[in-house]
Amino acid sequence: MAEVAEIARDAADLGASELCAQGIIPIEADAYLELARTVKDAAPTLHLHAFRPQDVWDFASRSGLSIDEAYRELRAAGVDTVPGTGVKVLDDGIRERVAATDLPVDQWLTAIRAAHAAGLRSTSVLFYGHVESAADRVAHLRTLRDLQRETGGFTEFVPIPLPGYGVPLVADRSPIDEHRAMVAVSRLLLSGAISHIQVPWPRLDAASIPVLLRSGADDLGGTLLDGRVLPRTGVEHGRELPLSEAERIARHL
């Protein structure tokens, strides 16, 4: 856990307010709790956003805990909120086609309900631009809306395009028009339930950000600083949105 502590201190020194940690930990199950405690000991002011539903099911099963107990243990160890990721579209037929190792939909929903019941709020997402239809997207949004009305635990919704901008629902539609449509429909369907819609700017070009903020989104998420803090690979590597740039975008909306 020495590297985890170093990452947490580095993030705090850079001025970060939140650290995100997710992924199954293949060593002893208590490592999930140890990671949370390590982050909080190293950087007490950091908000810890950690552990997808898959990760918590793994922790629960290897610890002999119920899913509700697992979330309570994680909260006590220092987790502040949890990622509502680990799902592409809330449809098991699609899951089997594009992400067979993701949790079945019922298990994902059970985990999110347990997190919210434990006092851990979560994000919510939709990965779009693969094999899903417009009806699949709408059904996904309705499921999230209904769950939010039940628990009130979602902080925001993040519509995330697949790398390369994915496959548009309408042939020859430009990427920006696809993203605008996705954000606008999300705002209409989630209005009165999930208040905030986030622009997944690390997956988009800079010119798309203000366009989507005018189309129904109202949140830029994290700045990711300068890449010194993990991730060191993947689509977010090296991406940064300085606070000054975020302020400039806001002034010109």
C-alpha cells in the first residue's frame, strides 16, 4: 500500500479534492478496506470515490459478508462515494454481446441499492455507441430514473461514448450531433430525478465541451490535473482541464 499512500499524497499536494480507485484487488479481501484506510491516513482531506459494484461483490464474497455489510464496512473504512460504473447498458442481452464479464443487471442494481442504503451516493453512467438501439438507451435511462426516485442516491449521470466516438444511431450523423442528442435526451428523461449530467470531456475533443454544456449537461467532472496521478494508461492518460480553462468555458456559455 506504499504506492497508494504516495499517490494520495501526490494528489493532495497537486490540489486534488477527490481520488478515484476502482478495480478488483486480487490479494486478500481486506485489501479493499486497507486501501481506503491508507488513502485517508495519507491524505485525510481527499474525497475517496472508490470501488465499482463488481469490486464490492468480490470483496463481499471473499469476506463472507452480505453486499449490504460490505458497503457498510467500506464506508467505515473511509470510502465517501462509489462509482456507478461496470455496466454498459442495463440489458443482459447486450451485456452478453459486448461485456460478458460485467455483472448481470440484477446484481448491479442490487449493489447500487445497497450502496445507497449504506449512505454511499454514486454516479450513474451509460456507455453508448456499440450495439445498442435508441430503445435500449431510453430503457436504461428510465431504469436509472426509477432507481433514483426509490433511493435518491445518484449524484450525476455521465453518458460516455465508446473510444473513437462509437457507432451513431443514425447513419452518417456526426459525432458531435450524436453526443448532443444523447445529452439532450438524458436531460429530458432524467429531469426532476438526477439533477446533474456530466460531460465526459477526456473522451471528447475540446470543441465539444461547450456544445454539450449548452445541450443539457451542467458538469465537467474532474480536472485530472497534469497526469502525474494515475491513470498512466488509457484514454485519460495525460489529459488535463485546468481550472482556468473550465472558468473560461463557463464564462462563454
